Amino acid sequence: MTTGTVQREAWGSRAGFILAAIGSAVGLGNMWRFSYVAAQGGGIYFVLLYLIFVAAVGIPVMTSEFAVGRLAQESPAKAIGRLGGKAWTPLGWLFVFCGFGILSYYSVIAGWTIRYSFDALRHAIPADTGGYFQAVSTGTGSVVGHVLFMAITIFIVLWGVRKGLERAALILMPILFIILVSLAIWSATLTNSGVGYAAFLNPELGAISVRSVINNAVGQAFFSLSLGMGALMTYASYLKSQQNLGKEATVVALTDFGVAFTAGLIVFPIIYSFGLSDQVGLSMVGALFISLPAGLQSLGQAGDWVVLTFFVMLFFAALTSAISLLEVVVTALVDHGISRRVAAIGAGLVITLAGIPSAFSIKFLTAADQVVGNFLLIVGGFFTAVLVGWKLLPLADAELAKGLASEKVRKGWAMLIRYFVPPVLLIVLVWIIIPETWDAVRALFSP
Ligand code: TRP
């Protein structure tokens, strides 16, 4: 076929697609946010609520993103308007904005993991990890890590789908899984591992309001599963094969959950075995970047090796997620006739600049996370569900049917995406997410 246009890129294998999608989902959100949020309110009840939410909302939305992506065979920014009609174009651009916004601060945190890895390698993490974190996380040091991380991300995206995204996932994800399991086994052998597990999973009801627990569960699900901004839609748009997309979504979502849960089994025993639990309350990043290395310090040089392994794992997790965030922006530009090289470098540079405020202020970073990483993702997820459930259902269903023969399963999915997901997300948005976001933005402007 000679249409004159460049052949659209595609994944080389099913494993490549699945690992890249898991790579997008498994990120910093799994490693620090999940277990911390569970420990803060609900423990095992939080975990169960989260799982129910993943099953009833996460997997149906992910299946929808996969179906629309494979159906469209082009960037969401273009496809949403083409399939849904002119009125829907803003949703496509909202996706691009989210990719841009999330990556700008995500890369700052990822930059800290580079610095920690290097310093652990040189046995140069000081005993005062609080002061050390302060120095690493704000100002010039933070900017350097952020720029370095963005440069690596841009470099991989430059190589395209098969040689960049897929190759990175095929190499980094297996290493990540090996590190994860090894650390979990090591953690289990610590003297106070039981106390750590209890702190992670004990249902401490009343410690936190129901509203906050729901806010955490919903926000965490969208962020962790990379939903609501067309990242997985973009990945599915590079699919040529006709596999069962419902099954793929289930595999990705459950693996993502498994990694988050296992990360909790690593982090909490370390923190509790070394008696640093009082610091955990300080902040989410505090648990990971201050308490954890502080605890491991008491092991001497051996501790440095654990710190190194742990932060390298974090770095890999962040990298495969960042790639998907940048790809959403890049693919939109490529579909508008810009070369991949110019798109990756140009968009990457702008995102790097946009991340500078987050590199200087954790307060700004936190507010950006609430606005883009929570609020806008749920807005995006809501409109995606409405679009698929009410406008594209026959098309999306036909696309799904290519690999998902069971009419019953597809009916169930259609019911959820049409009647369940939109009202649930709308209620959560209005009742919880908007007020929380408002508070976060106000906090940014109050001294
Ligand atoms: N899922 C990643 C994490 O848990 C972050 C991420 C990557 C993301 N791509 C995304 C979040 C797209 C939302 C949308 O850290």
C-alpha cells in the first residue's frame, strides 16, 4: 500500500506491548504512594477498597482506552476528535496537557532517585538523611537530577516505539521484578518485619475520614494505572495484533497492584525494624527518602547496597512511566506532521522548563500532583467513560470483540462503562476531589 504517508510504528511482540503497559503503570506511584496511603487510613480495608475500585472502574476504563487506541491507530489527540466529533477535541488536548503536567514534576522526584543511587554507590549518603534529603530535593541539586532524568527519557523516546519504548521495557521490567522480589524476601528476614506488616495493613479505622480514604483510593487507582490521559490509549494505538484487550487490561492492572502491594511489604519492615516509625508520619516522601535510608544506615556498607538496589528499582520504575507520559505528547505532535526527533526534543525541553518550579518547591510539586495527577486524571477518566459508553459503544465493542469472544463479558464491561463508571466518578469528583484540589491550590498561595 503506497499512501504516501510514513508507515505507522507498531510493537514487535505481545510481550513488548504488555511489558511497556505494565512499565507505564508501575512507577513511583506504586513504590511510595500506595503503601503509605494504606498505612495512613484503613490498612487492609484500604487495600480491599482499592481492589474493588480497580475491578469495577480501573479495568473497564483501561479496557476502553485499549479498545479506542487500537481502533484509532493514531494519537488520542487526533483520534478523540475524529471519532467523537468536534465537540470532543478538547479531551484529546487535555490528555496532552496532563502528560506534559505530570511529567514536569514526576521527573523531579525521579531525579532524586538518580542522586540517591549515585551517592549510595559512592557510600556517600550522610547519617543525617533529613538534611541530605533537604539538600537533594530543592534547589540546584534537584534541577540537575531533573534535567538528567528528562535527558534520558527524551533519548529513549527518540528511538521510537520498537527500538526505544519496547526495548527499554523488555530490559528494565524484568530487572525491576527481580529486584522487587529479592528485596521483599530480604525484608521478610528482618527482626521486626511483622511489626512493619502490621503497620502497613492494620485497619486503623477512625484515624482518617472516609472521604479521605475514598479520595486516596480513587486518585491512587487512576494515577497508578496510568488512566485518564490517553497513555495506555497511545500504547494500544501501536497494536496491530488482535489480542483480547479485556484480558490484557486485567493482567496490567493486577500486576500493577501486585507491585504496589509488594513494595509495601518491602518498605514497612525496613522502617519498623530500625525504629524510625515516628518519621513516617512526616510526609509521604519522607518515608521513602528519609526514613528508609536512615534505617539502612545502621547496617553500614551493606545498607548502602540495599539503598542502591532500592533506588535503582525506583529509577527504572520511574523511567518506564516517564517514557509513556512523554510519548503521549510526542505522538500528538508526530501525528501533526512533526518529526519524532524534533517532537521529542522540543516537548522534552519545554517539560524540563515547566518542572523547574517543582524542583525548587515541594509545596508546588504537591499542588501540581493534586491538580494534574489527581483532579485532571479523573476528569479525563470521566469524559473517556462518557465518550466510550454513550457515543462509541458499538465501535469499541466491535473492536473488543476481535479478541474477546464472550458476549457476556463484553456486556458486563458495557454496563459498567455506561451506567456505573460515569456516575461514580462524577460523585467522587464533586464530593471529594474538587474540594481537596481547591484546598491544595489555596495552600499553595497561603504562606
Ligand atoms: N502510573 C505511573 C505511576 O504509578 C505514573 C504514570 C505514568 C501515569 N503514566 C501515566 C499516571 C499516565 C497517569 C497517567 O507512577
